[in-house]
Amino acid sequence: MAKELKTIIVEDELRGRNALKAMLSAIPQISLIGEASNVDEAISIISETYPDLVLLDIEMPFKNGFDLLAALPERTFDVIFTTAYDSYAIKAIKFSAIDYLLKPIDQDELLIAIEKTAEKRKKIKHKPQLQINNLLDNLKTTNKQNFKLSLPTSEGSLFIPIEEIIRCESDANYTWFYVKTETKPILVSKTLKDYEELLTDYGFCRVHHSHLVNLKFIAKYIKGEGGMVVMMDGAEVEVSRRKREVFQKSLEKYANII
């Protein structure tokens, strides 16, 4: 039998807490050990019960969910954020590979997030404290280019500044990351599409169904039917005919910015 996840709900609205409790009652691996309506209550409960999982509302009166995390000296629990807003903070959460659910919360999405958490906690090298630290650091960063991306690997999570990522290459349901400061590529258990959605606003462009490149690391563009880009690490990456127009526009836009 799978180990139960000791779980706490932190949500300022009674109706929201009751809805979550009802959904959690149908999930066998959840053991609900407490609930809190504000940050101060939550700090007290977490300090006394040492939960595995905190379902944490972001927007609460006086102090928010991030204030709660910052106030705790140790964060050995995983977090699933709940929020009514698809805000700037969501981007920082995604970069830290932490789950979140948009309200009204869907039962199936909640179950998927909990199952992912249960799988992560089976890994010896899983350290939620590092993911939460990365999130808090990203939230304090005024320049989004300084965000660090959490890369879940078989050896644990790596935290890589996005400005050091040269390119990403698809490998079925995995992605290889080529990073300026790493001697070997990093294999990550997420699809290239996941990272395309995350990195496109940060100077990256999908030039081929298998390749996502950081425009600032392009050394040369060789025109052709689709063409080819030569990266600063010497890699040659094909530009597909279907992606050529979008790529050229992205390159022109990037050149104008710099």
C-alpha cells in the first residue's frame, strides 16, 4: 500500500476549504491532518505536524502564500498552490516545477497533481526545500531573464539560469538541455512542448519539431528551404520549412531589442 500523504489545507474561505476537503476525502493516499484560514494559523499547524503536502492558497488577507513559505525556516513538505488568478506569480511557480491549480478546482486535476507529488516523494534525492527556495528567489527577481529554471532529472532537481540555456532537443517524452556552464547535456523528464510554452517569452524559438533554441546563442543563420542555424557551441540545428517564417520574425524582433 502506498504511503499516505499527511496533508494540510491553507485557504481563507470556508467554502473553499470545505470543497477541497470533500474532494480529498475521495483520494485514498491523502490523510488530512489540519486546515488553516490564514498564514499565522498555518505556520503553527505546520510546525506542530510536519506535513508531507500543503495545499496553499496564494491570495489571502494580510499575508499571502509566499509569505508563509518565506516565514518557515524548514520546508520539507511539497506544495500545490491554489489560485483564482493566472498571474505573474504563476510563471515563477512553473519555473520552479511546482504544481498549481486554478480555481474552481477540478477533481481530476487535483488527483493528477497529488499523484505527481506522491511519485516525487518516493525519490531519495527529492528536496522540496530547494524548489521552494528557487521559487522565492525568482519572485524577488526584478529582471525575468534572471529566473532560474528547475530541471527534474533522475539525479534530483537542477536549477539553471535561463540565460545559460543554449538549446533544447526533443527525445520522445524527454528533453535534452544544452547549457553553457555544463559539459554534458541534461536529460529532463518533460516534453519539449512544455518548455516551449515556458521559454518562448524569454528569447527562445521553436525552429523545428525537435529543437528549441535560445536566440542569443545563434552564431549564424544559413538560409535555405528552411535553413540552418549554427549555435555558439558549434551545433548545427535545422530550421523546418514550416517554422521558417516564425523563426525569421523572432530573430528580427530579437535583433531590434538588443
